[in-house]
Amino acid sequence: MQKPFQGITFCPTALPEEMSRSVSRKIIKLGGAFSKDLTKLVNVLVVGSTNTNKYRFAAQHRADIVLTDVEAIDSLYDLWLTGEDVTMKDHSNFAQIVSPRDRMVSVLRERFQVGALKDFVVFIGRVDDDHAGEASIEKLEQMCVSQNVHSCNSRHFVKESYWNRPTVFVTDCARGARVDAARQQGLPIVHPKWILDCHRRQALLDFSYYLLEDATDRPWDAVGKTSCSCWEDVLRRDEPVESDVPQETRPNHQTVLNKFGSDGDRLWKSVIHKEKKKTPSLAVEVPESKAVTETVPLFSGIQCHLHAFPQRHHEILRKIIEGNGGDCFNYDPTKIPSNAAYLVVPSNMLIEDLPISDPFKAVVTEFYFERCLHYKKLLETDPWSVPFLTNFKLQAPRDLAEHGHAKDSLKVAITGFQGVELLHITKILGYLTPMGLHLTETLNKDTDVLIINLGALTSIPDSHALWNNNYAYMFSENKKIEQNQVFRNSMKRKIEFIKQKHSIPVVTPGFIMELFARSAKNKGTNKTRAKIFLNDINWCVLCPRGSKEQFCCELILEPGSKQPSAAEVENSLPTKIPPISLKEKRQELLEKLSRTPVNRKRPNPVNETRLPPQHRSLPPKVPKLAPVEKMMAVQRSSSWGKMMSEHVRQTDNTEGNETGSETDHEDSIHTQVTYGAISERKETKVPSRRLTRQHAKQIDTEI
């Protein structure tokens, strides 16, 4: 699978070092090349500031370079990670470009080009010569806005003591109160043609070529003529020439320059002029078989009756359906719809709350229209698209509970999903959170089950049981799409982790849909429990060895009861607790006291220790303990040198002590404050040699 930036070279300008490293990593992951020098091979300039030599050179001499910013690279990288086609090969504006590289460059130029007047403050004064309406004040304001100007003011001039942003005053009249005020502020007075040329070049041109004092006596076409040396290339870029040569094999201008050096421009122009002469001959009659046919809207002829959607979601869904040729109505149970009509309900609506659906062709959720738009065709209904939600309580298998997991909780992770399937599986697992199934962002050793996209597993043959059950057609459309390499690598790493380090069941989303189906069936038969096995061959891809009962999950639901959904619980919380007045609280307290038995034993106040108020916060005093044995006066049994020798001997023995408990006790004896009787101190009986005072001083200095 070719990456979107393959064959494209990027170059940064005025980017901080850390940001430059981040951008380079993303560009390389997207298949592009990154060069810090602006060379002939550079196709895209990542702009951090327009006030650099690289930007000025590219704007003046390189019409082939696309000028973009860091936000564009980040956006494309995030879209690519989610599985979107950032090259837009199916878009009508870019589908005719065969080469993926040229198509990606065109997408960058059309969708992610940095505005020429970004962060500029533009004041527009009087314009006498509007050049046949091209430079009228209204047109100039529109061009400024299209080039991402920070602010544009054509009515007033506001004086500032300090201009935080680059600011210019645009006019072709050298006299006036606003012009004089702008001069006093030191702002450049620029001819209106500067805005037109910046808009046509799609880049910021140096306004020193358009100063009004130099352009007063010049004709319109001569103003700023030398600001850009690549106007011919700009015109050729904006008006592509058709050719019989396929676009993939046709060399571009940059390739010719790199190959032939100084003669490249001459050769390129000669080829382009020849192709221009051939252009009229291309206007031949197009065969009827190749004539462009008008595309039919996606939901043409479909009637959709919307029910129970919030107002905002209702409007969004209605605009999408009607924008693609469908008809939308509010659900009315008194009216009988046509047989081709769909009843559309929210995906979080419980099955038991559904209205009568007999007259409708099918009952679908908003997931159905999202899937049709994603796959660009009208799909048949599948388990993704129909209402499925029921309430139950899930109990995990007992073996999981024995390993420290909560018995009524099951932690799951997902892998292999992208696009609309990733959106829908995340929403469905979110509905299951209050029922005992929790989605974790990462796969780790606390995860109980891994849910995998069956459509991403190309190694499983069609004859396998996973492709021959009631949930197989959930993945039939996704199987036809080429998977993103990033998602495939992530899926492989997770499978290897499960095989080598953390053996847990790996199931398809069919297991999730079976939970809802068993719960609905359970309610119909008034049963309180139902069993579902993780290692069932209809949805199990991998599973550790063990009996069937070891991987049994239980669904618990009281017969005839209806548990509220997560949305209902959230909406009902503030209104469940009625306000209680002080009078009601007082009455309740008196009733409790009246029910208290009279003969209840009370604590004896004699045994209570009463302290003065000033001493109540202090801890009680500890009474003095008389010594059990009569304390003898300490007699000196040895000289000072001998005691020091014993101390050094004990210090040397600490290295050979295995447990360290005796050493800690000996160290505690020689602290500045010692607690306990002297008789409790441990005396060493190991003889030691006599140590002189001079020797002890030397040891102390060495230590």
C-alpha cells in the first residue's frame, strides 16, 4: 500500500527545533522525505513564519512549491491514522489525476495552502481606479478574507501606539485624512494591486514592490511586475493542459530541471508550446459510451420517518438525507406510510420502546445512513444498522473472577477497526458500560477479552464458520476495503501479545450483538438468566484451552422489568430527589426519638474522664513506671581507649552481618538520646585490642 506522501519532499522554515522534529517524524511515517535545505527537489514548504529567506524565495521564484503549515501536517496525519483516504482519489475535484503523488500535491495546494495574508491587519482606503471592477473595495475585502487576513477595515482607520501584527494601508490615492494618519503611524501605503497579486500567487509578495509613492505614475500592469518571476508557471499551474501522455509517465517541470540543469527551462517550454498547439486537435467527438452520465443521489426515492431524535440531531440527519435526494418526515402513528419508507430511530433507543413498524420497509438507526455515506452506496440492512439495544446485567466467567477481576465486570479492548466501524463499535461499547462491560483504551494484562474486526483478518478463508453465521455479513463491505497499514501493524502486535504474554479470548463484534439478541429473547420468555459462551465458533477467533463452562458469561434480567438506559438515568437524576423542608426533617427526627426504648443503658459518667476545657485537646499523661529492679550506679569498667576499641570492632562486624537486625540495635544504643533501661543494652563479649587516642583520631578523620 502506497503511503500518501510518497515521492514528496518537505522543507521547514522558521519552525522551533522540537516542532521540526515532530513534523519530520510524521512526514516520514506518511512516506515523505524531509530536507532542512531548500533545494530543487523540495515540493512543500512547511511555514512557521513568512518573514524568512526561504519563504520569500519560494514565493518569488518557485510556483511549484506548496506553502503549508504545521497544523495541516498534523491534520493529515490524524486523518491517516483513522483510516481516511487523505489523497482524495474518489473526490470529484481530484479523481482525474492518476498519479498519487501529483494528486496529493494538488490536495495540499487546494486544501491546505497557507493564506497569503495570514496574521495581517489591512486597512483599505479610497480606490479610484478599480480596474474594471476587479479592484473594487468589496472584491478586495473578499480576497483578504479568502487569504486568512486577521482583520480588514475599509471604513475607519484605528490608531495604535504599537502594532502587534504586520499592518498595511491599501489605497491608490495619496491624499486623505486616513492616509495622512497612516503615514504618521509609520505604516506602509500600498497599491491595491498588491492584494490582487497575492491572491493570484497564493503567497505573500513583498509589498515594497507596490509602495504607492513608486506606483503613482505607473500603468496598472507595471505595478509590482518584478515582485514575482514565475507568473508564467502560475498561469500554467492554474490552467492545466491536456495531453495524450498518461499522467503517471509524463515528466513534470521539476524532473526536467533536475535532469537537464540550465537547459531544463528551454526544453520544458518547447514541449509545453508543442502541446498547446496540439490542444485544438483534441476537441474531437466523444463516443457515446464514454459520455459522462449524471450521478443519481444516494438516497433518491427513499422516504424516512424520523422518531425520538433530539432537535439538533433531527436537523442534522434531515439535512444529510435531503441533501442526498431523500425525503424526511416526522413520524406520525396515525398516518400509514408507503411500503418503501424507513422508520429511523436513535441507536440508543431500547427495543421495547420501538413503535409499531409493520407498515415500514425496515426500521434503522442513524448508523445505517452513516454506513451508506461511508461506502458511497445504498446498503442492505445489517446488525450494525438496525435497533439492537436492550438492558441486562453481565456477569463475567468465574475463572476471570478468580484471577482478581470483578465477577460482574468484563474489560474489553478493540483492534482492527477503522472508519465507520470504529465509530460504531465505540458507541455500542459505550452503551454497555452501565451493564458491566467496560472498554479500555489499551490492551494490557488487566484486559479480559479482545474484540477484533473480522474484515481485517484476510487470512481466514471464506469456508470458515466465522464467515458462515448470522453475523458474517456485518463485515462483508469492510472486507473489500484495503486496510490501513498502521492499523494492520497494531493489530498484529496485539495478537502477538495475546499469544505470547496474555492468553485471553479474541472475539468478533458478533459476540456483542449476541448479548443484545439473547437479552431480547430472554425478556420474551420471562427467563431471569441466559448463558453465552466466549469460545463459541460463531464469533471466537482465538481462545485459551479450557472447557466451555470456563468461558460462560451470564445475562441477568428480572422478568418483565425494564431497566433504564444510560441516557434516561442521566436525565432523571436531578428530578428523583424531592426537596425536604426543615419542618419535615424536624418531624422525622421526633418520630425516631419517640421509637427509641426508654430503658436503654447509658454509659456510667463516673468512668468518664473529664478534663478542664483548656486541656481537653491534649493527649492524656503517661504515668511514671517504677523500675522493676533496683538501678545500680554506672561504674566504669574499662578505660576510654578500650570502649573506643569495642566501638570500632562492632563497626567492622556490621559488614558481615546478614540480617542487619543486631547492627541496627547497636547503632540505636549510641544515639544522642537513648530510651529504656541500661540493663537492656546488649553488650558484646568479643575481645578487642586496645586502641589509643591518637589511633582513634586518625580513624575518625579517615571516616
